[in-house]
Amino acid sequence: MSTAYVDADKLRHLVGTLRAYSDDLEQYSDTLAAGIERLGETWRDEQFVYFSEDFTAAATVLFRLVQEIRSVIPHLEQDAATIEEFNETR
């Protein structure tokens, strides 16, 4: 007889945490980007260019992370539903 070793409720809790994390990360990144853009209106030397380029590179990585998290969430939700169905039929 097969057994599921995953708690569907805990998996759903993880999904909620991932969703909140990705939403927060996106919001904070947007806020920082806007702040850096405003800073660029007064900070006009080479160092700002370097800083801005570094931030843009880091923000790109964070954007990809948010995309990846959001692409995984539906799969995890489906896994939780499948686990529940499996446990109900046992």
C-alpha cells in the first residue's frame, strides 16, 4: 500500500508563504527602483552609473526569482490537492 509522506496543509502553508514572499519582494523592488530613479535626478557622477547598473543587475535576478516562484506555486497547489485526494481514498 502506498503512503503519502507530505502534509497537504503544510504544503499549502508553504505556498501561501511563497506567494506572500514573492509579492513583498516585487513590491520592495519596485519601491527601491523608484527611489533610485529619484536619486539619479540629483546624484550625477560616475559612481551613480555604477551603482545603478549594479542595482539593475540585482533587480533582474530578483525578478527572475519572483517569476520562478510564481511558476512553481500552481504545481505545489496541485500537488497538495493530489495528496489530499490520495489520503481521502486510503
